[in-house]
Amino acid sequence: MSTPSQRPPKYIYKILPPSPAPPSPLPLSLPLSDLDSRDGFIHMSTSGQILGTLNNFFSATSHVYILRVPYAEVESRVKWEMAAGKKADEKGGCWDTEGRAGGFPHIYEVGDEEGKGTLRLGREEVENVGMWEKGEGSWSEKGWPFGEDEPNQA
């Protein structure tokens, strides 16, 4: 498993659209987005990638919900994959078509009792849920809902 640097991140993040708001408490498994279902993994971002993801996929959105996931909780299910050369509408593609942001963390299946894998992200993996408001202009670190691991543009 290859991480973007020598030291793995403390957290990785899942962006959820503003509607519907995630339930509280979180279920064992949140519904998958159409994109995650299509690609067969759960798209995540590091703090160095999240602003790029927001500004490219959520630029017209006034607020989003962010799931903060301790990397250690999902490390065995994460593959770090480059998106260089892939367009946003291709499997595994994203806004970073030149690979400047490094590999993106993607969460893959977890096995169940019957040995069939399922994609899952919910209360067992998520440490905290925060609402992030964009403010005026583009997304920036202003309004970051967590006290640490502030986003920075990669």
C-alpha cells in the first residue's frame, strides 16, 4: 500500500452533499454516492486534496458535510491511486488530471460473514461529522469544521 508520503495522514475525509444531511447517530453504513457505486470504491481526500475536490466538484454548493475518518481505522481497506491522465467522468478520475496532488485514498470492500465484500463507511469508521460553509468566492480553509489538520492547497 503506497501512501502519498512517508508518513500516512492522521485523517482522511469524505465529502457529502448538503442534502440530505447525514443522520445522527450515523448508521453502520451510509448510502453510497452514485460515483462511489460506479467506481467500486469510496472516494476520499486528504487535507491537502480536499480544497481541490470541493472547488472542482462542489463549486456551486453553499455548504457540505465532511466525514472525518481516522486513517488507522480504514488503512487495511485503502488503496492510494493516482488519477493522472484520467478525466473526472472516468472510473478513478478526478480534478487532478496531472497528478500534482499525489495519490488519492480510496476505500475498498470489507468482507462480511458470507465472504462477500461490501463497501462501507459509517459509525464504526467515522470519528466526527462537520458542516462546512463555503462563504464567498471559492472554497478555502475558512470555516473548516475541525480544530486540527486544516486543509491546504496541494
